[in-house]
Amino acid sequence: MPASLETVRDKMKVDPTPNDKGLILTLTVTAYDNGMIMVDGRPINEPSDPTLGWIGANEVVGMAMTEFYRQFVARKKSKA
């Protein structure tokens, strides 16, 4: 199982840009020689089929990008 939205929110790293003009999302994706995939330190693995680990990692990155967008929109509204 890739990750829940709560886990994604907890693990994602969002910081303001220099001069506080926007936001920066930092995602770390690690691929190990043994087939293990990690996104922001959370293992995303499917021993029966390594391809499913990559698909799961893609889902986690997509959830992080969606949450990042929500945070961006909320920030923009609060600054308006």
C-alpha cells in the first residue's frame, strides 16, 4: 500500500521560498539496487512485482503534488 493522505501530509516537506514569495515542495525518491523504492523515507515496495513499487511511488508523488497545490491555493487566498 503506497500511503494515506495523512502520511503524505506528515512526511512532505514544504518551505517558503526566499523572501517568502511562494512555496517549495521537496520530494526525495530513493531506488535501491534490491528493488526497494522509498518516497520521503517511506518504503513503497511490492516483493511479488517490483514494477508495482514504482507505480505505488508514482501514486504517493501524485498525492503530494495534489496536497502541495491545496496548500498553495490556501496560502494565496490568505495573502489576498
